[in-house]
Amino acid sequence: MIRIHPIPSVRVVSLALGVLAPLPACDDADAPQGPAAPRAFEAAAVPGGAHLTWQDASDDEDEFAIERAADGGEFEEIATVPFDTTQYHDDTVTAGSWRYRVGARNDDGEQWSDEVGVTIE
């Protein structure tokens, strides 16, 4: 896959006219942002942990990162799964209320799903 990255500012020389003309600089909105965030993210308490599912909204992610946080806590990465994966079973979670999110990643960055909560009894 070829990825094109904008160059902030370039001077172009016109040999016919001998004129230097600056090209417009790219603003951050034009910069690569990473793959599209996963959609329809859901988490369900199941025997043995939490089962997470999502829709892959991108065709250029390299992997998905799964993060978990205790209610009111900071997110921590608990796993990564390969591109085109749409589910994960967290069998390391303990009893309590948890929040999850999943992010699509590539060399240009990452985009995160909405957060979902689940209670494990």
C-alpha cells in the first residue's frame, strides 16, 4: 500500500520563466489522521470475562488496540489484534464495572471508538 504524506512547504522553480513560487502549506486538517475509528462497539459480560465486538470502518488499519479502564480510572492497553479483526474476548477482567474502547491504528495515527461499559459479577 502506498501512503502519500503532504510536504509542509515547497518552492517550485519554473525553468521557463525562472520564477520561484511557494506552494501553499498544508494545515493540520489535511495531515494524515490514521484509519477510521471502529463503529458499533459493544461489550457484553459473558462467562469467563467480557466479549467485545465492533465494525471495522477502515480498509487501511494495521491493527486494533483494546483498552480497558476501571470506572473513573485511566485507560490501559490490554491487547492488540490484527487488521480486519472485529471481536475480542477479555478473559483477564475481574469483577467490577469497566469501560472499554477499541482503536484502529496505522503509521499515520489512531482513531478510537466510543467508550462502552460493562459490569462483571
